[in-house]
Amino acid sequence: MNTQLVTGLHHVTALADDAQKNVDFYAGMLGLRMVKKTINFDAPDVYHLYYGNETGSPGTIMTFFPFPGMVKGRHGKGQMTVTSFSVPDTSLDYWLKRLKKFNIKHTEPQKRFEDEVFVYFEDAHGLGLELVFNKGDKRPGFSYGQIPIEHAVKGFYGVVLSEEGYERTAGLLLEGMDHKLLIEKGNRFRYSASGEPGDFVDILWTPESTRGLGGGGTIHHLAFATPDDNTQLEAREKLLSKGYHVTPVMDRQYFHSIYFREPGGILFEIATNPPGFAIDEAPAALGESLKLPPWYEKSRDKIEKGLQPIKVQTDKFMD
Ligand code: ZN
């Protein structure tokens, strides 16, 4: 049997500076749920904030390391440059009004691949984002009150990788990561493991552009989903056999992860779908208290004192 080892997107992790601005943008303006408030396991003085749908399903999870005062990075090739969120095609007017109300500068609606309408904008720290208005996404919306459910974000639509050359990254997606080429036009090549909105990976071939630089407002890594620990180990073996330098499995509490660099230089992760965010918090209370992995609990007091207090303020982001 030929099991699919990589099934789609899992999460996107980015760098930000001020944590409260980050919460206001993603949990307030965009209307995602904060599904986990924890720390960077490799740097416990920094938050790791997770946003997603009600449960934080793979394919809806946007995560941030907010480093106060972090210098801005630069968008460019060798970077994941855009994260696209999926909204219904009937929500264009709603979102244009909402972006205006909260003073978010954005492009005019534009068309791509015949029927895909999108607007591009950036978060408070310059991270590249899109809303893609489409009717192909069958996932239900979710809402925490400030956005009517019929207009709410459903999760990712896809991501954009800006690359100096596209062939080697395409080869990795096709031969190493169970993706298929869906469509190509001009310098944009769209791949997907599931073929569905939520899992689109666009390679944008931009040899002329400047190289990207990490920093505030840039993506740290892109995580793909694998069904479980066994498929993860198989995926790891497969990538090792193709010459990729893949890390051992790391316990990220809410999923297990392996990491490697794709040929264009972007950090890729493959994360397991289980156990998910309800492992240390009741589903109704996700994101409410600071969660630490067991090995940091003994330092809880010190860790809490070092973190800036933050609050989800949906009431400030009503229409
Ligand atoms: Zn990750």
C-alpha cells in the first residue's frame, strides 16, 4: 500500500515584535482563536502564541514568536513570503470594510488563476498575508463573536514560497513530500498534497528579487502535516535517503516534529496531527492560561515574571 506520508499543511510559524499587537491582529482583527499560550521551548523567555480554528486543526494554525523590539526582516527569495487565509467568495465587501475600519492598508482586489480573488495586506510587523475569496473551501467557518460566521476565516488557503529557482523545491514536493502540481501560470507553480484549499503551496519563481532576511515580520518555518508518529518516521527515512539533513524527532508537546531545509533555503517541518491542543487544557478553555511543558514547570514563577502580560480583546474588534 502506498500511504501518503505528507497530507497537507500543518502550521506556519512567524516572527513578530510586540506580543499584544500580535494578539490584537490575529485574535482581534482576523478573528482567529488563540488556541495556546506557551513559550518558545528553545528560548523560554519568549512567548509562543498559537492561533487557529476552535480546536487548532492542522491547516488552520498560525504561530508566532514575539521578540519585543525585534528588528524587521526583509522579504525576498529563499523565504516563505505570503500566508493566505481562506474566506468565502461572498465576503469580499465585508472584509474590505473591516480592513478599512481597522486601518489595515491593503491592495485592491486582484485576480489569479481565472477565478481566485485576493487582497494582500501585512500585519503590524510587516508579515505578508492574503485573504483569498473562494467557493472551493468546504470547511466550516468559526467565529468568536466579532465576525459573523458566514464571513469568518476558515483556515489557511495556501502559502507562497519565493525561490531563486523552482525546480529543486518542486522536485522535493513532488518526489519527497507527496505533492502534485495543480496549476501553473507565469512564474507561479501551485502544488498540493490534498488538492484542496488549505493545502496549496505556490512556488513563486523570482530569480531577480533580493534575498530575504530573517527578522520581525518574516516567516520562521513552514510545517506540513503527517498522520502519526509512524508516517513521520517513514517520511524522515525517505528524506534522509534523498540527502536531506533531517533532525531527529522533537517533542513539541502538541505535536512531534522533524525539521530540514528545502533546497531554496526555507526551513520546513513535518509535524504529526496528534496529540493536538487539548492535551493540557480543556477544549473550551484553550489559550486562556500560560501552558508550559512539564520540564519547565519548576521555573514557572520566573518564566511568568519575564513575560509581558497579554489579553485577547475581541470586544475591541467588533464590526
Ligand atoms: Zn513549527
